[in-house]
Amino acid sequence: MGKHKIGILAYGSLIDDPGIELKSLIVERVKCITPFKVEYARRSKKRGYGPTLIPYSKAGSNVNAIILILSDDVSLLEVSSMLYRREIGTSDSSKSYVHTNNPKENTTQILLEENFMEVEKVLYTRIASNIRINFDTNDLADFAIKSILLKAGKEKCDGIRYLVQNINNNIVTEYTEAYRLAILSKTGCSSLEEAIDLLDKKRNECT
């Protein structure tokens, strides 16, 4: 038996922004390393199609992560649906998670790692890669730069801010550094924060 009953594996924005439903249930945070490799292998619509982290076996690294330990008062089924709603960006409690073993490109799966880091049941999300570039970090940089010039940049949920957030949480993949340097090269900036300021101004000038 594990020390804890249910947890959620967070290795991206979920660390700082678990969502209203899950946030109220978190009782502890446990540092760990992901049991699988992750990489910036998916372009996210809600981030202006900027690159985001997903489990990815073809490349990437096992990275620093946090297990969000939840109250024992909630069931695995309830947590699965809460995590699903957070991932698809809805607060509609009528939308429950229904598992499929035949996911499509945009299907969000909630998967289970058992008896991990003294937690009996650890849930995490998996969604397919939709980047067809064989990890050219120049292309990743282009996607991130384009994302900040869109509505996602105005809402501060673009690909560059996402990258900064992950680096600040010590989440470093196989391609993180090359991706970061490609953004700096394309913007002529010395830091990602400087690039954000520059591109925010460029977006505002165009609106």
C-alpha cells in the first residue's frame, strides 16, 4: 500500500495552474522525475498553437515533475473527470471522462501509473503529437513566436511564456536549450523575457 491514495503527475502548466476543481483538493506536493520521456511535441490551440509538453517516446527526457497529492475524500473516477475538464478547458461538471483505447489526434487520455513514489494511483494526461517536423528547434521557435503575436499572447498563455514557466520550474527536456536559443536568435534578444516584451509590443502595434 502506498503512503497516499491518489495523485496527479504535473510536469508543465499543471504545476502552477491545476484549475479550480483540483486546486481545492491538493493536500501535498511531492517532487519526482517523470517515469516517461516528455518533449515539446504538440502544438496547443489554447496557446496559439505554440509547442507544449506531452509524453513522447521518440525523443525527449525524463524531467522534473510534481505529484499533486489529493484528499482521500475524492474518488479516482471523480479526479479523472476533473483532470479531463481542466485539460480541455471547461468548468462544465456534466462533462465526464470516458476512456478510449483508440484515441484520435486530439483525444485527451487520462492514464494511470500505479504505486509510484509511494502513491497508489497517479493520474496523468496523454495526447498525441501533431508536430511533423522531426524536432527542428527553429520550427518550434517559429511556432512559439507566432503564438505570442496572436490572442494567446494578449492573454499571456502563448508558447514562449509556457517555455519560461517550465524552465523556471526546472523542467528541461532534450530540446529545451536549443529551442530557447532559437527564439533568442530569431528575435535578436538576450533573454526570453526580453523577447516577450519585444513581441508583446509588436502585437500591440498591429492591433
